[in-house]
Amino acid sequence: MSTTMSEAVIAGAGGDALEKLPLPERFAAATVRLADIKMFQDVDDKDVQKSLIVDEVPMPELAPDEALVAVMASSINYNTVWTAMFEPLPTFQFLKQMAKAGGWERRHDLPYHVVGSDAAGVIVRTGSSVRKWKAGDHVVVATAYVDDQDHDTHRDGMLGEGQKAWGFETNFGGLAHYAIVRASQLMPKPGLLTWEEAAVNPLCAGTAYRMLVSDRGAHMKQGDVVLIWGATGGLGSYAVQLVRNGGGIPVGVVNSRRKADLLRSLGCEIVINRSEIDGGDATLLQRPEGWRKIGAAVRDAVGEDPHIVFEHVGEKTFGASVFLARRGGTVVTCGSSTGYQHTYDNRYLWMRLKRIIGSHGANLHEQWEANRLLSMGRLLPALSTTYPLDEVATAARSVQTNQHIGKVGVLCLAPRPGLGVTDPQARARVGEDRLRTFQGWTSESDASSGRDHDEGRRLARV
């Protein structure tokens, strides 16, 4: 019986062997469907478990500047939740707009959207113009899908008009057995990490790096006090580490005692549990009395106001963020998971000489810098829980309802967690316990019921 491509990849076949094997005609992928875009009209709970479907899709044709990656693992980002909710607009509009460019871009306009903006895997094919990568290479995928013929791209990859978020504004994303990526998205997989540990980093770690460390972000310096909302989430957990690495003082905001404990284990000494401040009133942070309570808690802990506020929550926290930044301070924002319509008191911005910086994703250089820190063990993967691909909708729901901690991984072709380490010596130097800092931490609800999603799924996959 002949070996399939997927079997060969799992077995660790080399590039020469992979190039000789035929590609599968169809493969498993997490999709949303054009026919379903109205399913949540007049529905309060837009449960993504109803719209995110694992299906068999045809293998797309490869463009000259692209690589086909056999995806060993991927992860859930909030943009997948948005896609599956069809909010703020159905992503099929992005795919139709993309197709108008003609050429290879027309492939993306399909009645289904293969989602996912993170991936770690093995290259199995390269297009004719790809020079620096070959079949058999172990890679992770940077999220920014850029147009190298746009002059602004050469100033900053994120400024080009054709820049897109891969797997959100493009088709053929990472929550699948195979994914198509441009060569300009490829980075070497850190050898000390497993497939699932490597897969969860690129989007969130790169985004946090640009927001804080890059010269296009908040210009964080030693001693800066940085207030980090959602500090145990995907973005926040990398922000805490980058602030500590850079000599700053992270002030992590979380909503439970369990998350506060995780933050302290990560080395974040100053933790604000907002549930102890708002008493369960989620609207308090949207009013001046709530802002003042958070500000007092920061000053009690640090003795001064934040130089930088790391903002990605949006509508429910943005007014507080503008208030809390010190005179001359900076709010750096990359998203709005609770809503895009922000209300804040502009007097605190203009009269106190503050700045708001918009930040989106990361260019390839910034992604490489963050990936280098991961390869050195100076940035730890935020993976807490791993699901198999056939439970991707459950994984996305946990992120949608904020029941997750850190990053939620998804095994695609990898048959079980723990595979993919090619540099065990580096892993030993960093330490297994450190690399697994987030693993084993469950959500508050799982902890109270005695469930451990991660262990249950590991056993199910072995």
C-alpha cells in the first residue's frame, strides 16, 4: 500500500521523498460557508460552534511565490471568532474584493472560507519563484500577507494597501491539514518547541512585539510602567514577557484569582484583579469612578501612573485606558474584541498631551525578531490547551466566551501533542517547566468542575 503525503509528513520524511509523493486532491479544513452568513440575524448568542465546520475541501493550485505547508498545528485567534460570527461583516466580502485584483488572487473567492491565522508545519511544495525555502523545511507562518509590488510595503509591510491578515482576509488559512502561504510569510520553526507550542505564537507574539518594542509602536524603555489589559490572554501574555525582558514594569489586569496566580508564576509581580474592584459590575470600567479605582490600584502598587497602556479590548476599556495613561503617556491599540465604537473623554488626551497609536499585526522583520526570542527561550509560548481539529469549533467557542487562558492550540496533522522538537538540547537548557508555564492551567469554570481540557484531549489523541 503506497504512503500518502500526510502519512509521510507525520513520519518525518525528507524533502526529496515529499516532492515525489502526489498531493491529496482534498483535505480537512475548518471552514465557514457563504450560505450561512445570515444564520445569526436577530440572534443574541452568535455561537461559533454552529457556523465553524470541519469539511473536506479541494487542494488549491499553488502560485509561483507561494509554498504549500502541511500544517501540523494551528491556533485560535479572535479573528477566527469574528469570521465565524460574520461580524463586523462577513469575510466573504474580503475574498470577493481580493479576487478583483485578478490573477492568482481569484482563487480566494469561494463559497467557503478556510480560516486560521497561525500555523506550524512542513513545506511539501514550493512555487517556481521561491528561492530560500524547500520541501521538508519546518516552518511557522507570519500573519501579514503583503503585496511586494506596492511601494509602501517597502517602507513598512503593514502600510501597503494590499496588506491582509492571512486566514482572515485571505482564504486557505492555517486551521487545516494544508495551507497556502506566500514565501514572504515563512520563518524557521524554533527547534526547541513542539508543533503546538510553535503554532500559537506568530500572530500574538509578533503583534505584541510591534506594539511595545518596535520603533513603530510605543517606544517602551527601561523602567516604563505598562498597564496590560487581559494579561493572561493571547496578546497580554506575550506583552507581560516583553515588558519584563525590556526592563519595564508590567501591571497585569485580569478578572479572576486563578488568572492572577498564573500571572505571578510568569513573573508579573504587580497584578490587578478587576473583579475585586468592580464587584461584578462589568460596566464600572466604563465610568469615571471605575477608572479612578483602577488608577488608585496602580499607584498603590507602583507609585505612579502608567507610561503605556496596552489596549486590545476596545469598547469596554478604551475610556479607562485614555484616562489611566500618565501625562504625556501612550495608549497603543491593536484591536477591539468587545466592540469598535470607543468613547473617551478627550480632555484627558489633549490637555495631558497623551498619544494614541494604532498598531496592526507585524511586518516580517518584527515577526523574525519575535521568533528569534522564542528560539532563544527568552519568550515562552502561551499555549495552555490543545484541541484536535475536529473539535475546532469548541476551541473557538472557549475564546469567544473568554473561558480560555493564554493561547488555545489546535492539532491538525500532528497525531498527538509533544511532537516536533528538533533541538532537545536547547529545550533542556530553557527547561521543560518554563516552556510549559501555561499548560495545565484551565479556565475558572473547568477548575471548579474538575475538568482539564488539555489532558482529556491528549489522551483522546494518543
